[in-house]
Amino acid sequence: MKDEDKTREQLLKELSELRQKIAEHELPGSPRGRTGDALMEKDERFRSLVDSAEDSIYLVDRDYRYLFMNKKHLSRLGLLGDQFMGMAFGELHSPKETKTFIEKIDRVFKTGGSGQYEYKSDRDGRFFLQTFSPVKKSDGSISAVTVVSKDISERRISEMALKESEERFRALFNQASDSIFLLKSTDEGPIIVDTNYAACSMHGYTFEELIGKPISFLEDMETSKEVREVIRRLMAGELVTYDAEHTREDGSTFPVEVSAQMIRISDRPYILAIDRDISERKRMEEELRALSLTDELTGLYNRRGLLTFAKQLFKMANRGKKGMFILYADVDNLKGINDSLGHKEGDRALVDVANVLRENYRESDIIARIGGDEFVVVPVGSTGDSTEKIRDRLKKQLEIFLEKNKREYRLSMSVGLAYYDPKKPCSIDDLLTEADELMYEQKRLKKKGGQVL
């Protein structure tokens, strides 16, 4: 009778009879008996070691029948003792898993070599790393295959989560409307190691044409000369923002606003540079200058300039469904400065405030003097920003300025912050009124001993 035709009961009976014959033959005290005892002790130590393993370990023959299972695998399959004896792999697993398992076992018997595979269990969805190794007889032929199955679910779940996170980041990276460059600093200058779709489209190059090229490849000569100074400031930990001219593949140039900072990826330093095409802004700035929309004393936009330029920002906020804050600032005690020190010193105070606002906000932000001692900045933040942080940032910039520039008076401002919500649109005049009221509320608090900006 062939082994595959034997029932489980017959196999168990034969195993029992074999054990009995060995016991009768190897009597205690005889040389063979002592050898048998030693082998049995060794076998027990081996079984104890295997049973204490955290991995599932089992042995199958050429007909895919189980010959051995450790406790870990018995527990996983819900079996006790010798229940597995004579059972085929397919009796405990799905047809799909059985088919794959048979292919792996056959490969070991055919090649005589080991193999390692990952698989996801149909039983509970967990992930395993399986190692298939041949068990060879003294003549070199293979009698069985040992399978060690290591549960790697936690690792695979972490890897899948990381991959999903990377895919989400890549999607956001490529959907950004601004050019994004990841640069590696070298002796020859920053080299492009990654970029997004917008950068390719904006400059007229393919991804492959940009990767590995120095960033100077896209910059005009004047901008390239400033790279060393930019790198120095980046290495010092600064967030560097500057305007530059970039060159397209067809040779034409266009203005960009570059924001760059040092970041670390896998503990290696890189430069992250975001370039925004400011052609439209430059065009509008020229129009504003032509229309005399600037304040003569401070060089900021005047009220007319603010209203003209802010319309475009409001349109962008509505289109992108992204809110923004507007800041309304009033110079404290300007009348007192004029009366005690003269109007020349009062004008100087206004210019100082203008310079503080320029230092604190981006060139792309609208900064305006709309009255004698009243200033407006838009936008100073967007949805999710904290008004406290916006105030603190301006306060810190003012303190830095006062430390560097000693005056006969203490320069301070009262500030109001109003939020524009695209879901509840309003006019710029309504928003200015709201910010103005909030500013006067702070001014009243100061007179009562409140915080001074």
C-alpha cells in the first residue's frame, strides 16, 4: 500500500508499533540502549528548543503531509498533540494557499536548494516570511522539507503605512502649483536630486532633463553669483527668500520668488527650494507704480494701491477656498512724538514702522500705509494659523529693530487681526473696518495697562 493511500489511523498505528519495537530492542544497560537513551535525550532537547521558538516550524514530506509541528504552529492551526499526523497541507489551508505551497515544496525537491518567500495568510490576513529548507539523507537525497514561518505583520504594516505616506506626499508634491526642488550641496553648487511636475512645466524640461543638473542651469548669471551667499545663510539655519530670474528651455526668462531652507532626510542635509512664478505680480507692480499707488514717505502702497492689489488676492482666496488674515496696525502716540520732538522725528517713526513690516513679511505680501499712522498688511496668515503667533512674530521683529536702532522714544503699535473666510465672503472695506475696530480695542486695553506690541 502506498503512503498516500494510508489513513491517518494507519499511520499512527505504524508509528506506535515502530516506537514499541525500538523500546523492546534497545533495553536499558546495553550499548545500543545507552545510545538510544542518548539519542532520545538529544531529541527531547531539540524538541524543547523548537517548541520554545517564536516562529512556526513544521516538517512536510514529498506528498505534502505534515511530519512534525512545533507548539507555535499547532496553536496557530488550533491543533493538539499528534492531531496533525498524516494530514495533508491542503486539509488545513485554502486551495489558493495549497497550490502556492505545493509549488514551493516541489521547487525544493527539484533543485535541492532553500527558498524564502513572503505571503499573506488567507486565514487571518497576517504576513509571514517563510523559509523552505531541504532535509537530506546520508546519501544526499531529500526526504522532507522544513518550513520556518516568521510573522512579519508588524513590519509589513509599518512598511505599508510608510509607503502610503510617501505616496500621499508625492501626490501633494506633484499637485503643487509652485516649482519644488530638492537640492544636494556640492563643491560645484547645488544639484537637483528631485523635483515636481510644476517645475518641469514651468521651465519646459522633462523630469529626466532636470535631475542631476546644477540649479544654476536654470538661473541667470546675476542670480548664480549670489548662490554662495545664499548657501552660507542656509547653512546658518536661515529661511532664505529672494527674487531671481529663471531661464526656460526655449531661452526666455521669467521672475520667480525663491524660498529655500535646509532640511535633513535620513540624517543627510538637503536644500528644499520652492520657486513661485511672480510674472503676474511683477506686471501688476509695474502698473501700480505707473498709477502712483505708493506712499511717498515710506515707499509702501497707499490706500489706493492696497485696494487695487488686494482684489487679486481675494479672487485667489475664493478660487482656492483658503482663508487669510488681514493686519491693521496703528502707531501709538505719534502725536506725542510730533509735539515733543517735531514732525521730522514723527516721519522717521513712520519709516521705522514701514521697515519693521518689510522685514517681517514677504515681498509678495501687500504692505500699505493707508492713513497718517495706520498700516495694513495682507495676507499675514491663512486658515489654521494662530493670531497669537502672528502677533508674537511681529512683536519679536519690532524688538529686534529697536535693539539695533536707538530712538528717543519707545516705538510701539496697536494691532487688529481680521479673518477673511471664502465661505462667507465680504468686501475689503468691511474687513478693514473689522480689523480697525479690533485694533482700537487693543489700544483701549493698553491705556488700562494691557500688553504693548
